Amino acid sequence: MTRTKKVGSSGRLGSRYGVRTRRRLSQVESQSRAVYECPRCGRRRVKRISIGIWGCSKCGYTFAGGAHVPLTKLGEIVKRATRGTPE
């Protein structure tokens, strides 16, 4: 797989598909491969299992989130709105 410092993982595409598309691809891939904080135990061990499914490798907690990040902006708004309501 070919890649460079400048373009990251999208270097495998070469000069095809345009700069904007390759930059967006590089950003999405780096977000989905990053390690995030677990909402249950707080450790930075959450990894993406598949699209929208995230799992903590320490405590084994599996939860649904966004396609590329575990917590989306819309999810944060919903969480804030339902924080004070009783279940």
C-alpha cells in the first residue's frame, strides 16, 4: 500500500478522484480508526467494530454510535435534552 506523510492513507488512490475527495476520505478513515474513551469505564479503549458499532476492549461494553465516531453531534443534543427527564 502506497502512502506518504502529506496525504496519509488516501495516498493509495494516487492522482485519481480529486483532491477534495481524497482529503475527505483521509479524514473519515483517521476518525474511524482512532481510539476513543469508553462511556462506561472511562478508559481510552473504544474501537470501531463495524459501521455504527463500537466496543471497549477493556470492559467489553458494546454500544451503538455514529458511523465514524462513537458520539455524534445529534447524539450529544439528544443526551443533553433528555438528561433531566425521569425514565
